[in-house]
Amino acid sequence: MPVPTLFLLQSAALPAFTQPVIAAIMLGYFLIVAAIGVWAARRTRDAKDFFIAGQGIGVVTMAIAAMAATLSGFTFIGGPGLIYSIGLAAIFINLPLSVTTAMGGWVLAKRLRLLSEVRPMLTIPDAIGARYRSPAAQGLAGVAIVIAIVGYMATNLLALGFVLDAVFGCGLAAGIWLGMGFTLAYSITGGILAGVYADLFQGTVKAVASVIVFALVWRIGGGMSGLTTTILAGDPEFLSPWGRLTPLAAMSFFFVFGIGTLGQPHVVHKFYMVEDPRRLKWYPLVMTIAMSVTLLLMFGIGLATKAMVLRGEMPALVRPDDATPQFLLRFAPVTLAGVVFAGVAAAIMSTVNAFMSVGSAALTHDIPRALGVRVARPLLWGRIGMAAISVLAAILAAESRILVAFLGIFGWGLFASTLVPALAIGLNWKGATRAGAIASIVTGMAITLGLETLAYRRIFTFPSGVTATALALVASLLVFFGVSYLTRSRASADLDPDVATVMEI
């Protein structure tokens, strides 16, 4: 199982939280998000509003929305369980945080936003098509995004179904369809504008819940010294630099989350939305602070649960994903538990909303453009595409959990291996060529699908610390550079003057 995608694989029910106070807090949260959707729907008039929020978003709002879309249910459920399981090695997911946000601002944010000033840009594949003068590269990127998003969305809808079932006792299938229906309702009416401002609210909920829970952990655990003293006495390996991972596995965390994140379209797509590109210089700082604050819960509960188990104040967890629910059931006031579960739902819905928008754009804009088809009434078809992708993902989530796990793993690796070379490097290197971009996208799709399928069927087992995502990303990068070098005589012909000017700024 590829280590960097463990957070995608929540596949069992959470402990029941069916209490009136928690249910009331969750309902209040849903009402606020619904109100945001109604407000945004009145301001969504065309495809530009629907897909890139009319390019009228402030950088703080955009950064918090990007944080909300980045940190799915992993922050509240998978992350604490991962720390409980493997120790501080899980921190290698977070260590590249400031590096990644700085790189995102430096190599992508300004260029994508300025590119939208000289060309009509709605999607990330639009930027790839413009960079290489290639509808084929744009279409291939669109295909990769659609495939990846259906699986990635299904994993998040499955997790959302578990959360709603835990709070309302509605059953998993009903939870999946209710969660999908509600998220689709505000997304399909208000588009990405509804998503951005819902994410602003949801990101705030997540950050507040994180800080409060961390304060509770600090008080119950006796501060950092109390927690670490307990753990060192009972399980010193837990606090070692590599935890229970090999150094290679920990470095794989760092590599995939540090570099691969630059290819996550539901995050980098938000760079188009900023009203004033000059303010993008503040994006790395705001994004890093927002993510660091929100990740306090992951770190705090993972550490505290381990210490409480070693002290005998909690039974050992049957499943790592139970770390947050069990901690809240035993130590948190019911109101705080409600806020945290609202934060879990917020985290998942933020990611699902972003996937709906990006997947719909790829399906109804990028792929038709590559085929030479002009789509009339793009706003209408964008909404139809969003509904189609959402229903397909919900069916997969409800009917086949094993397939969902496979598709989710495939999705993360596909984003990284197909988009990082062609997009992040291509917009910063004039030596990149159309052939190199197409070859890298095809390589990323083939290797990710091939290796993940072999691993899924247990025909091939990865050596300890090696992941399909990392291998596919490295191979895609090597092919990108190699083919671009071999076709370097075409580099200038594959780059239009206005795009070259954007790359020079």
C-alpha cells in the first residue's frame, strides 16, 4: 500500500456520535454552507464565474480556501491515526509544508495568474495547452484529471458517509448520497465562487477546532514534557527521527508531499481566482500559517492518544482511524466534539467541492477542446458535467469500497506524475517541448496505472519505503527532461511570445 496515500483508505465505520448536541452543531454548519451557496448562486452568471470565481478573490481568502481543499479528512481522522501508528515519522508529511507553499507561490501562482491576463484561462490543462501550443497535451491532462478525480472524490465521499452515519445514524449508503447531494447542491448553483467562500468558512471551522483540541491535549497530557516523558518510557522508538519507518520511506513522504503537491489541480487552480496578482507574494506566508494551525489537531491527538494508551487511560486502538473519535469520546466536552466533527465534514466537503469544479471543467472544456469540439452554453454543460462526475463517484463509493481504495491511490499519483513536469517545470523552463510534455503525461498515466494495478492484484510488492507515486513521478520527470532534450530544436517553436513574456516576469 503506497504510504503517502494511507489517508485515502478509511474503510470502516467510526464510533457512533449520535448525540443531539453534536447533530445540532452539524445541522447549523450545513445551514451556513447552504446560505453561502444561495448567496454565490446569485453572483454566478457565466463560465468564468463558475470555474474561476470571476477572478475577484482576495489572496487571504484564496489561501485559506486552498488550505481547506488541501487538508481533507486526513487532518482529523487519518492523520492522527497515522501518527499513532508510525510515530513522528508522519511529520515528514508536514515538514515540506513551508517549502511547498513557497514553491507554489514562486513557480506557479504568479505565472498562472498572469497567463490568465494574456489568454482566456479556465482550467489547469488550459495552461498546459497554451504553454506548448498543444490541444493534445491539454486533452491528455484533462483525461488524467477526470480519471483521477472520480476515484479521489469517491474516497472522500466514502469518508463523508462514515462521518454522517456516525453523527446521524443514517447508514453508510444514505450518508454517502446525502453528503454528495448537499455538496453538489451548493457547488452546482454557485460554482467555484460558492466553493471558495464555503471553504473560507470551513477552513476557519477547521482551524478553530484544531486550536481548541490542541489546548485540550496540552492540558490533559501535561504539556509536551508530560506527553514525551510517557512515550519515551513506554515506546522510545515512537519519538525517534524515523519513527517506525525506514529512512527511505520517510524521505518518500517528504518527496511526494513536497513536490507532488504542486500537481494537485484542485489547489493550484485557485491561483487563477486572485483579483490582484501583486498580492500573491503573501500567499506562501498565509497558506503556511493556515496549514500549520490546522495541523495542530493531527499532531496533538496522535501524540496524546499514544500517551494515554501507554498510561492505561485508554485501551489500545483496534484501528488507527479511531484515534480522534475515541479521544473525543473520552476526554472532550460534547460541544467540542460537535465542532470537531463539523470540522471533519468541512474538511471532506472542501476537497469534494474543489474536485467537482476541476473535474467538470476538464470533462466539458479541456477534452472537447482537444477534440476540436466547441461547447455551446459552457455554464450549462459545466453544471451537467459536475452532476455526472458526482453521481459516478457516489456510486463507486457506495458499491465498491475496495475499488474506491484502488482508485483513490491511483488518483493522487496520477495528479503528481502527469501535472508536475508539464505544468510546474514547463512554466519555468523555456527548454521544455511539446513532445516532452506529452511523453511525460503519457508516462505518468501508464506507470501509475500499471504499478498500482500490479500492487492491487498482489502481483508485485514494492520494496520497503518505495511507492508507486514516487516512482511514477521520478519516471515522468526523467522522460520530460529526456524527450525535451532530444527535441530541443522545437523548443522555441512550441512557445508563443506572449507565454514566453509571462515566464520572464
